[in-house]
Amino acid sequence: MGTYSLTEAAIQDLESICDAIAIDNPDAASNLFDDIREQCLRVVKFPLSGKKYDRLKPNLRGFIIESYIVFYTSEGENIAIVKVVSGYRDLDAIFRSK
């Protein structure tokens, strides 16, 4: 069975998102983090199940948790979470700067 890992950028994204949510609701921040982790474990079983985002970056896929998109790439049975962003942001601009 495969595994998932988070890039440094994804870790920073999650920390920023959870810190901002925790200001008003620490439980919601913890729940969001747990939901993302649980979905990552599911996606490892079916790495090609996420929506394709090839227009942003080759081999990029993603899934939605609440209003956030968790972007990942897959190689074999493993996935790497590369970015976590609000679905309301300009995705083209985010990936164009990379």
C-alpha cells in the first residue's frame, strides 16, 4: 500500500490555514486538518481518483475539502501533497509563479 507525504509548501499552507481558522475556532481548525489527513489516506488507495489539473501543472490532481483544494502528484502507489489553497483563489496565478 502506498503512502502520502507533504511538501514544505503544503506544510506551510496547512499551518497558515489552520492558524487563521484557530483564531476563532480551534476545533474547526483541528477538524479540517483531520479531514484532510483522512482524505489523503483514501486517495493513496486510488491515486488517479482526484480531479485532473493538468492545465496548471503536468501530473497535478486535487480533491476538495470544505472550501480548500488539496493538490497532489502521484508516482506509483505514493502521492505527494504539493499545495493546499482556498478554492476561491486564482489558481492560475498560484501555479504560474512556481
